[in-house]
Amino acid sequence: MEHHDFETDGLWRSFLTLLHVAIVLVLLGLVFALSEKTINEYLNRPTFSKEHLEESLRKRGIARAVERQDDWGLIENGIHVKTGLKNDENLQLIISSCTSCHSAKLITQNRATRSGWRQMIEWMQATQGLPDLGQAEPKILDYLAKHYAPEQIGRRANLNMAEIEWYILNLEETE
């Protein structure tokens, strides 16, 4: 080999190295150009305070509550969310027969025996224009008597005096 072959070989390596570096730089430039918008959006993203985030969560909660109220079929914990009535096979009959004239709250706030509910229906028929319920009336009365019957509970259950550990209050020591 001659001396000038070594010089050309070194130049070729340098040229190829520079060519590889140029290709890599061009590719990096293309990647940056294609993703510049995304990078800028990330770098310039807004920052939110804790209060702003809490307000956003509160608004989202309200929106979800409204969404739940708009879902006519939603049942949670055995309660029809839209009306507040207890879920049962006759629920839709109650909704269609009763809530077309008045709020379901009028049902949920009252308690009566089957006879009491019948009297209320008769009163609505006599004074409020409720038509004859026909074959639906026994099912309506079954539902109302089952879910909205009088409750025989007091403020609390009676105390079991034998289970209570009694002590004598000594008021003289507290002075």
C-alpha cells in the first residue's frame, strides 16, 4: 500500500461519520418538526391551583348528579333514583299511575295500611279527577301497603336494664 491510500481511507471514514451525523440530525429535525406542536402544548400547559381543581371536581359531581337524575331506569340500593320510590315489580305501574299527577314525594312521605291507601285513592277519585284504576288498583295497593306501610318503631329500642353496667354518680367529689 502506498502512503496516499491511508490518507484517503481516513478521509472516507471522516466523510461517512459526518454523513451519519448529518442523517441523524435531519431525522431529529423531522421528528421535532412533526411533534413541535405537541411539545409546545406540553411545555405551555396551564397549571391549576388546588382551589381550581377542587371547584372542577365539585362541578363534575353536580353534573354527574344531574346525569343520574336524568337516567329514568337507574336503581341504586333498591331505590329508583329519579323518583325516590322503592324498586319492585310494580314500580313502573306506580310511576305511570301516580307520578303523572303528583310528585313521588307525596307517596314516600306518607305511611298507611292497605285500607288507608285505598281511602286516599278513593279521595283522589272523588275530588282530584283520578280515573278508575281497574285491574291495576290491587297491584298499586299491594305495592303501597308493602313499601309504605305504617312503621311501628319508636325513637329507639327499649334498653335492656340487665345488660347496663350501672354506677353511682358522686356529685360531692366534683366540687
